[in-house]
Amino acid sequence: MKRILGTLLMAGSAGLVQAQMVTQTVDYQIDGETYQGMLVYDDAVTDTRPGLLMVPNWMGVTENAAKKAFRAGGSDYIVFIADMYGKDIRPANAEEAGKAAGLVRSDRAVMRKRVNAALEAFKSQAGEVALDTSRLGAIGFCFGGTTVLELARSGTRIGGVVSFHGNLDTPEPADGRAIEMPLLVLHGADDPYVPPEQVAAFENEMREAKVADWQLISYGGAVHSFTDPTANMPGQAQYDERTAGRAFAQMRMFFNEALEAGTISTQPQPNNP
């Protein structure tokens, strides 16, 4: 595994505390093809921690995805970034990303297979890092938000799933009956890619499927990609610092309850992509 060290500063109650962001690439196989995910965690903490599977936006496994993983996980979680395309497919621009993501979005069986394979690859790393596989959750951003909801619809059982500004549609709404975990959807109220009709259809799916524990928080004035500092398309996809901070805090409260971790911090983590 390739190991990369980065340094981020976090503010603690006693002053500035240095935390080390470590990334390690992890190769795994799906149907004979190689995929490459990435572990992201604070190397200064040696205690066993819960884990978050993270499905990134349509750009896939990138440096920005690693920074966002560290913002989400901080010192409390070990995060594994899923590779949804394959080791040799790394989009260089929006056109390439749209093509790669579109192929996966168009086949939800493939999407579910790849995200579940990434989850198993993550679990297999428990011997390499201090991961508590009994306390696992999943998060996703944009395309990744759609993907983690399909993970839930596949019937997989983990502690919970959080979707950040992801599409909420699915070809088979009846599959919602297979959901056996808590869900939290963090949505931009003015997201043009997830219109009110799609939100209403998702809510109806949850009700008809009798999903026991689901939440949808709609942030006024926010559009698509509100957690992505590189997003700068006003009215369409744009970073919103205040909304991003609120959304990450909500995620941490959700997992603090869903994973019964007790010691997980509710304080904001480093402000990175």
C-alpha cells in the first residue's frame, strides 16, 4: 500500500493541536478487475475507531476527496474512499467524470455491487489499521450520495448512511423495503438537479417502504455540491461554508447515535474540501 503523510491543524480546547492525515491506497478485485480505494485517518490516534465508507463525487478517488474524508472523519473515524470506476479510470475533467459516473448510474445493480465490494475491502483492512468493523457507516457526496442510498436499498446492514447533496431517485422504489439501517439525507433546498418532485418521490418511497428511521434535512438557499469548496457555479453547484459546516455537524450527531460510539466528538473538524 502506498502511504502518504499530510499535516492539518485542528483547534482544541487547550490550543492548537497537530493532527496527521495519513492516506493509504488499497487495491481490491471485482470480477477480476482491479479497483483502488484509499484509507484516510489521523495517524496520531492509535485507539480502535469506527469506520466510514465514503463514496466521493463523480471525480472519484482524488486528493480533494481525501481532504473531504479527513474533514468528515477527523480523529474519530477511519475513512475508506471507494473506487466506483476501476483503478485505471481516473477522470481528468467534468466531461470524463460525467461519462464514468453515467455508466454506473445507468446500472444500479453494478452500482450496488461495486459499493458493497468496497465495503468488504474496507472491512478487510481491520488487521492493517485500528478499525472497529462492528461500528461502520457510509457517507456519499453528489454521485456518491446517490450510491450510498443504493447501498442501503441493497439490504446491506451497517450502522447508517448519510447522503450529502445526492440524487434521490431510483429505478426501483420498491427496493426501499430492503432498507435495514438509519438514513440521513442532507439536501440543498434550491438544488436544480434534485427538484422538489424528486424529493417528494423519495419521501413517498420511505413511507411506502415503512423505513423505520429516516431523516431529510433541507437547507434553505443551498444548491448542489454545497460541501465542495471547488464548486463555483452560482445557482447550480456552489460551495456554501455555513451550510457545509451545519451538514458535517449533523452527520457527526447522526453517527454518534447510530454507531453508539459515545466518545465521538461533535466539534467541527478541519475546514478542508
